[in-house]
Amino acid sequence: MFEINGTIASAWWFIALGYVVFLVYTVGIMALGEIIEKKTRLDKTVCRKLTHIISAFVWVICWFFFGCSIHWVLLNGLGTVALGVVVFGNKMQAYERDDAKKSYGLFFFGLVTFVVACVTFAVYELAGAEIGMKLYYYAGIAYYCLAFGDGLAPIVVKLFKNHNVQLTKNRSLVGTLTVFIVSFLTVWAFTAIFNIKMNVLFMVSVASVTCIAEFYGVRGLDNIFIDLFVFGYLVMNLFGLVGTVFMTVIAISPVLTCLVYLSKSLSFSGGLSTVIMFYTIGYVSGEDFAPIVFVTVMFLIASAFAIVSKKVKESREGEKENVKHTRTASQVVAVGLVATISLIVYHVTALSIFCLLYYVCITEQFADSVASDIGCLTKGKNVNIIGFKPVEKGISGGISVLGTCLALVSAFMLMVIPFAIRIEQMSTLCYVLASVIAFVGALMDSVLGSLFQALYKCRVCGEKTESEYHCGEKAELIKGFPIIKNVTVNLLTSVFTFGAGFILLLVL
């Protein structure tokens, strides 16, 4: 005797029929994919994705015949083995990629579905049917977000290939939007059919998790990321681990992701690092929107300044560009790591000084960024902060009157925000001190860059650069240490700002 969809069934023939239907349907899917690939002009990508979509109805078969039972787990295991034979044995050409690269996505699809089924069944047996059935439906939501969202996106992209915007080499605006819409409809359908209570914001955030997991899941890893991340996020919400701020951050993350890639301000790794950092800040913020709103606005404004600065410099004839505005993962981590850790410590200890230091560190990095990007627009050369000798624009250690003034104004203006919305009990002296620390931190970035950052001279054209290689040749080190690069300076500056701020504000 076992439970199937809320009823008790024990007929052996019903179970046997379920196995037969499952196996026939599974074999039929594989054969159909092969027939479509051979008999039509559809490319292999479409064939693979059609298999994705059609295979989604396997979950319906399991739900109808087996429910959350050991049979569901066993059949998922058999399906994974079958997919492994197909993929690793090169048994069916319909499941190969058009670009001749080996794709393991289909196998990952079966494997992660099997893992989720094992976890769900274990919880069902150990924690009871109430929680177990909720996880069972969550597994279904994750399964369909993967099958429909990831399956339909490439097909829709091909339909709109002349009306699409490429975000990265393998991701586009139409594809990302398709994943989001299909995933949202999937979640909505499950809530309506199985009477699952979810508010609209949470449903949007689930669709956004699918979007982000698909966007950063390269080489077939999206088949793992989508299922695990969506299922894990739903489980987190079940146990009350998803606050309103975290939910909102996740909900808007696809929009921010598209914006940064359209602006070309972040590399692929830089975008992924930014998403992880934003999610971390959103989670530890609890129900306080201030930290995430602050860093989001600063990030967007700083990115806008960087883009404007780059465009202006490119429009000037003979202007040399020494700064790369496409930030990588290491640059993102160097800028935001210390501030994020400070907020985590505040979340754990509830000591307001760490919350204030979070704002100070973010303000310092923003002030430094604005000073660098806008300061480079001044006519004439910048001067080195040590000795005040003229230097090329974009070379670390260089400052300008405009950039320095902007850093000072930014520090004092931005630090008004946390005092107005978060730490109103602190004195005016504390505000002034926090602003000065942020400004001094921005100056310290230039000091460290001038004293320690590696500066090279091209052996071919003679240009001074911060890159180790120039004109295809290894450049000559003329100043600083090879190990000290711009990202190192940014990280050390954040550490200095945090340390100086902690000591001075603690004494105050």
C-alpha cells in the first residue's frame, strides 16, 4: 500500500502499467529526436531542445502513476542511466551540438533530476507526507522551468534572430526574456493546479532564479544550475529563509544583468561575481532595503560615469586609453569584498559600527571610481599624487583637481544617506569623520598605486602601461612590483578604509 496523489493504491497492474508507459514514452522521445534530425532540416540544437520540451511530460506520467514513491526515484535513476548511454556512447546524432563540441547537457538534465528526486523522497520518508509533498511539487516546478524555459529559449531566439540583441557570445536578450516568461508561467500553473500559496513577487523571483541560472550555466551546466537552484530556492522559502529584500534583489537581478552586459561594463566573470555579491548583500540585509538600494544605485551611477568617460575619450583624437572599463571578477571582488564582509559581520553581531563601515567602504570605492573616470576628462595631464609630476591619464597614482573635488563632494554627499535612514542616533562629528575616512581612502588608492603598483614601458612603442604585455611583447617593468596590480590596490584600499574607520569610529 502506498499513496499516489492523495489516494491509496496497491494494484500491481497499475504500477506495472506505469513502468510500461514510462519506458515506452522515454524510448519514444529518443527515437523521435533521431527521426526529426534525419527527416527534417532542423538543426541539432532544435532537435535537442525539442527533446527537452517533450521530456517534460515524463513528470506527469510519474505523478499520475507513482506520486512521491520509490518507483518515481527508480525510474529517474533508470532514465539517467539511459541518457548516459546515449550521450557518452554517441548513440544518437540528434543529441550532438551543431558546433561539433561535445554536449553533456542532456545527461546533466537526467542526473540532477534524479538527485532532486532522491532528496525529495528521503524528506518524504523522514519528515512526513506534508513537507514531502511540498518538496515533490517544488521538484516539479524546477523540472518544468528547466525543460520548458531552457528548451524553448534557443528555438524562440532562432525565430527572432533578426530582431534580437546579443548580450554575450552565447546569451541574448530574447533568449533571457523567453526563459523568464516561460518560467513564470510554469510557477503560476503549478500554484493554480496544486493550490500552492505563493505571492506574485516570489513567483517573479523564482523565474529570475531560472533566468540567472540559465544565463551563467555554460557548456550544459545550466541543466544542473536551473534544477538545483530553483529547487533549493523554493525549499529555502518553505523554511522561512527568504526575506522580502532577498526576494526583491533576485527578482530584479535579470534586469540588472541585461543592463550591465548591454553597457559592456562587466565581463562574463565580472557579471557572475556581481550577482553573487548582490545576492549576498540582499540576503544578509534581512528586511532592510537600505544597503542593497545604496550599493545598486552607486553601482549603476559608477557604471554610467565609466561609460560616458570612455565614450568621451574615444571621441578625442590622439587620446590614449590606459584603462579597461570592462571589469572582471577579480576587480569586482576587490571593490566589494570588504564592504560585503562588513555587512555580514553586522548581520551576525548587530553592531552598528559594521553597518556604518559597509557604507564607508562603498562610498570610498564610488568616490575613487568617479575621480578616476571623470578626472581623466580634464584637459592636459594629471599629476602624480607623490611629487605632483605630470603623468599620463589612466595611470595609477595620477590625480586631477576635478577628480579630487568630485571625490570629496561624493564622500560627503553619499554619507548623508546612511545617517538619514539608518544611523540617526550618531552625531554630526561621526558623519564628518566617516565622510573624511571615505575621501582619504579614495586618496590612499592613488598613493598605493603610485608607490607600489607595477608600471611598464612598451619595448616596441615606448608607451607607459599597466599591462605586462603590450604590442604583442612583454613590457619592461619601470616602477612598482609585478605582484601589485590595480585589483590588489583596490583591495588594499578597502582594507585600509575599513581598518582606519573601525579604529577611529570605535574611539569616537
